[in-house]
Amino acid sequence: MGDILALTVEHLMLSAAGVGLALVVGIPLAILITRYRTLAGFTMAVTDVLQTIPSMALLAALMIYLGLGNQTLVVTLMIYSLLPIVRNTYTGITGIDKGLIEAGKGMGMTRWQLLRMVQIPVALPVIMAGIRVAMVTAIGIATLGVLIGGGGLGAPIWRGMQIVDSSMILSGAIPAALIAILCEFGLAKLEKAVTPRGMKASSPAKS
Amino acid sequence: MRKRLRRFFSLLVIAGLLIGTVSGCGGDGADKITVGSKNFTENILLGEIMAQLIENKTDLKVERKLNLGGTLVAWEALKKGDLDLYPEYTGTALMAILKKEVMYDADEVYNLVQKEYNEQFQVKWLKPFGFNNTYATAVTREMAEKYNLVKTSDLKPYAKDLVFCAEQEFFNRDDGYDGFVKTYNLQFKDKRAVETALKYQAVAEGKVQVIDAFSTDGELVTYDMVILEDDKGFFPPYHGAPIIRMDTLEKYPELEEVLNLLAGQISDTEMQQLNYQVKEQKKDAAEVATKFLQDKGLI
């Protein structure tokens, strides 16, 4: 049982690492393509295509360059997390009411200030929704990590499948599902928390 | 609120960087060798047997990577040096790795893969374990009796009503599905690709009727399946043997002698029994490996 706990923690860490790296790469990239819109179509197309590669194929291909182990898994998870993060950040920022931008400009905000004080806060709920999708997907894909010598809950799941032992499969699958649900729940809370006060649906207007 | 958010993001990033660095500089400890295996019971068992034998007979530390996603992953990892050795099959090496035409003489195949691996990849084949884990076609005993099936050719009149099922790899190989149906001139009603472990369940539930099997599969006993004789000799030899990087052998020459203790020690039926214990009786692979080595007086 202690094993499963350790694997669960490792699984969560690996998934978070993949998503974390995708944030570091994806958010600046998304902001960049909101400024250079001609790049947007191309960038989206690339992240779309990456998403369609079967995960085992991507793991195996990356393994050839990055070797056996968690680093390959984390990079794979990052690649799968890029699409929801880039797309949601881009959509969130470009979907902002033009009036808000104009108001910001009218107040004399620089582009950086506008980004930091208007665009990102207003887009945050949409970005967070992307992170939620990315995190849950990553937790699922991370179960394949064992196949390229990585860690996580894939070990009991795959061993269980090989020896047709459902309790062993479940000992890996249930914690994976649980952390997915917990992450979904926690991130949803966070999403609410980061929604700017002014945007929260105020108590329904009484008619 | 913003502080909380910032903390959350930095945690994610830190987790990412930490794992990146930790796994990046993963201990290059001296006198450690890495034993790999592919992700099926027999290969894992062989990996475990070799690992335990090395631990018992030498002072080397053994790291196990025993559940790698197929031939491609294990082989690329060995070439790259992430693995020092893993159990491979002569037929797999000949066709999947070297992309050679199929050959049927066991010694010829072994000698050829030995030569090619030595020259192309600086990898050495140690002595074979003994068993030949070749492909075979299997049906339930019930069906074999009903249609009086003994040889694979006997399937011909019934194939149009039968569904053939195998793992994906069988459909992708030259010595797999396409060549098989051509050689025997079979036209199945349908074909399905499933995960190896689900194949026997599918056939037991009657969802499919004919499957590919390995001659050492433990499930053949459990599910009461009959192997149909390969009367046209379509399936080539697949003798299992350890393959090891030559630079590892140079560094630890004792490994060759130690691993060759396993030469010829495992027959087809012995391998079937070992697989059966792990896969069907749910015994721990490491314990089964220890028991095997003790029974053979090797440790």
C-alpha cells in the first residue's frame, strides 16, 4: 500500500511537471501569437497536429533522443499539454471586450501593463480551464510512462493487464482517477478564486 | 489571491525543473548495470532471472527496467546505452531489427544475427536459454474437436466464418498476419487487434475464434487451447537469448560466463510453466525467478 502511495505522489509530480513546463512554454507563446496574429494559425496547427500523435508513438520516438526515464515522459506530457494551454490562453486574451483594452489604453497603460493588469487577469478563467484539461489529460497519459522506463501508476496498471489481474490494475487506476478528480476539483476552485471580482456573475438580478 | 496564484504557478514550474534535473543526472553510479525487458511476462521473467543471477554471482548492482513498451523501446535503449542487456529473440532480431528475409534454420538465424549485431551495433548475443518461443495459431480445444482441426491448413474451409485476433505487432510484421494468411490461403471473416492479455479472454468469451499464440504462453494451459501445427513451416525460429552491449562486457567480462550459466536451461515446457505461474497463478515474477534459479542449482 505504501508503494501505491509513493507511486501516486510520483504520478502527480510527473503530471504537474509536464503541465508546468507546458505553462512556461505555452503561455509566452500564446501571448506572442496574440501580438503577431499571422503566426497564430500556424502555431495552432502545429499544436493540433502534436495532439493527434498517439501517445505511445510519441513516447517511443522521444525515447530515442531523450533516453529511458522520467525526462522523456515529462516532455511528452508537456507536448500534450501545449494545445489546451496555448489555445485557451490565446482565445482568452483575444476574446477580451475591446472596450476594456481601450479603457486601459485611455488610462495610459503601456502594452506590458495592459497585459499584466487587464488581459491576463480577465483571461485567467479561460486559461485555468485549459490548465484543468491539460492536467487531467496528463494524469491519464502518464500511466504510459512505465513503458519507457518512467515511474508513476503505470507500473501496477500494466503489470495487472499483462497478468490479467483486475485488482492490480485497479490499484493503479483508482488512485490515478482520484488524483485526476482532485486536480479537476482543486483547479476549478482556483479558477473561481482567480476570476476578477468585477467579472464574477453577480447574484442574479432580481426581476 | 494573486499571491496564491503566483505560488501555484511557481510550484508547478519548480516541480518541472526538479524532475527534469533529478532524472537528467540520474546516478551514474559505478559498477551498476541496467537490465531491461519488454512488457510481457516471459521477457520480464527472463530479465528478472538474469538480474538475480548477476546479483548473486557478481558484486555488480543491478538496476531493473523491466516493463519497456516493446521491442523498439528496449532495443533503442540498449543501443543508446540506457540498458546494458535484455532478453531478445533471434527471429525478432532477424526480421524486426535487421529487416532481413525470413529464415527457418535456427543455427543459421543465430549465427547471422550474432554477426550482424557484432558488426553493426557492437552488441553480443550470449548463449540461448533453450526454448523457442515462436508464433503459432491456437483455437479452443472445443473448436478443434468440433471441426477436427490439427494443422493450420485445416482452418481453410472454416476461415470465412471465423474472426482472427492478435496483438497489433502481429499485423505489422513480415512474418505476421499478411504472410500467414497468404501462405495458408486463408480468408478470415474479420481480424481484430487487441492487447496481448485480452486476446485469450476474447477467445474464451467466443468473441474471436482463432488467435496467434506464442508456443510458451502459460494461458494455453489455463484456457485449454490447442496449438495448430504449423504444417507449412511459416513461423521462423524465435530462440530467446541475452543480448548485451560489448562495452559492458569489456568492463565486466565476468558477465558472459555468469549469463551463459543459463544456456539451454529453459525448455519450451519449462518456459510455459514459468509463464503460467506468473500470469495465471499470479505469483510474483521475482519469486518465481528465485525459485527457478534455486531449483536449477544456479544460486
